[in-house]
Amino acid sequence: MVDQYRYAVQARSIEFPQGFIDEGETPLQEAERELREEVGVEAKNLRWLNTLWVTSGYSTQHTHIFLAEDFYKSKQKLDDTEGDLTIKTITLEEIGSHFA
């Protein structure tokens, strides 16, 4: 998970690594890139789980959910808007209690 300040909600937010798909990039390639750039790891196993609408009542924006397993260290490469991003290692139980 990553922790960063989000201007829209005026608060820090604990989130899954995420980003936009670059032109010519597949959702899998984007997931690999964001994991590498934001967290500084690569996953030997990255499996697509589902695609979800973010706010289907008024937007066509959607997100692809991947499960990343078997990590190895890479090089973190944050962009200018991610300068305050920190990495949070938490358990599945902690994720459930945090978002409950």
C-alpha cells in the first residue's frame, strides 16, 4: 500500500498503487510499471482479478485490479506529484479493519 496526501479530500490516503494507462500500454503493463515506480518492487506473479467502475453513477472511469505475488526489489521512481508518498506494509486483516 502507499500513503500520500490527496488534495481532493484534504487528507492523507492509504491506497493500492495506481495510475493511468499510457498510450499503447496494456493494463498489465501499467500495473507492472506503477508497482515498480511507486513501491520499488516487481512481482514474479501478477494476476488480473477484476475490472471495477469507480463511480458508475456519473463516470465511465474504471480500474483494473491485479494481485501481485512473489516480490523482488527494484528501483522506486516517483514523479513530481508523489514526493510525499510513503510505502505501508500491512496485512490483509489490517486492510479490512482500516476500510471497515
